[in-house]
Amino acid sequence: MTTLPESRPEPLDPSPAGPQPGLLSWLRFGTLWIAVCGLAYPAVTTLLAGGLFPAQANGSLITRGTQVVGSALVGQTFTGDGYFIGRPSAAGSGYDPVNASGSNLAPSNPALRERVQALSRQIAAREGVSADRIPPDLLTASGSGLDPHISPAGAQLQVARIAQARGLSRDAVLNLIAGATERGALGLGQPGVNVLKLNLTLDAAAPLPASTPAR
């Protein structure tokens, strides 16, 4: 009986078929994508943003006359009986865009509770109200520490003090708050009052002697 030789499969060629791209091809490919993604795309989007949304592209700056007094996107610290006061800020020494951050303290943290209680007593004394009437946004910092808005309730809490300092009626101040109340895009989100814009409106309606919004 004749024994046939055992057949074995041909070994596979580990190298893929066809020529491989060389170093020069990879350099060309990388240079192309650097030019497209790193130069052309940013240039086009910058030009489009500046053309379609010039105010937003330049930081949503707010001016009084020819002077830039702030941004609609970043809060400011206000003091004095004649100004609406915004929410606390944990960004640097207050509303510092370079150090944007929240307090990073959990609700159970004793330090946060002590801070809120102290601020609650301060606001209650300043506005002449009981502590349970103070809206939460006046007691806590936002996640970025830069939020320029307070709630309508937070603004309304300050009406009596503002009206007395400005020589305005309560209804006049409430109308200013209503005019400064904003909503998000397409009317979505909770309403908010931009404190800087409202204080500038106050200055125009009933100027304080030698007064300038804190910046």
C-alpha cells in the first residue's frame, strides 16, 4: 500500500499585499490635517462667529457711553445701599475669570453650613427680612463662581432697600427688575436678572451722587 505524503497548508505571508506608504506620505498626510484642523477650521469659525455674532464673539461686553464697564457673562461685586447685590462668588477674590471655580464644598460640610448661616444673617440684617425669606441663590456660589444673574426673587428681596436709597417707588424698582429679567435661548431655562445691567439701568433712572458700579 502506497502512502501519500501528508499535505500541509501553505504558510501565510505576514506582510500585507501592496506597497506601504513611506515616511514622506505620512508627513504629507499630517501636514494636510494640521493645515485643515489647526489653521483653516479655526480661521473660518472665527470669521463666521465675528460676522454672525459680533457681540458674543468679543465677550458680550457692556458699555456705558464709550467706556466698557463689564461683560454680560461675568458677574461683579457691588456694595452700597443703592445697588443690587449678586450671589456669592468662590472664584478667586470674587468673579475672577482666571480662577473660575465653585466652593467645592458638599452640603454636609460644616464649613459650608457656617458660611451660609453667616451670610444669611448678614443679608437678613441688610434687607430687613427674616432668614427664611432669602432665596438660595443669594446664599450659594455658582459652579463657575462667575454667574452674573440672580433669580427674580433674589432681586425682589432687595427692592425696599434700593427704593429708599434711590428715592424711587417700590413699583418703579419692580418694573426695572421685570425689564431686566432674562430667559435662556428659545425661552428655555429659569428666568434670571443680570445684576450689572440692572444696576446700570438704576444709575440711568435715578443716579446716586458720585456713584459708579463696582468693577
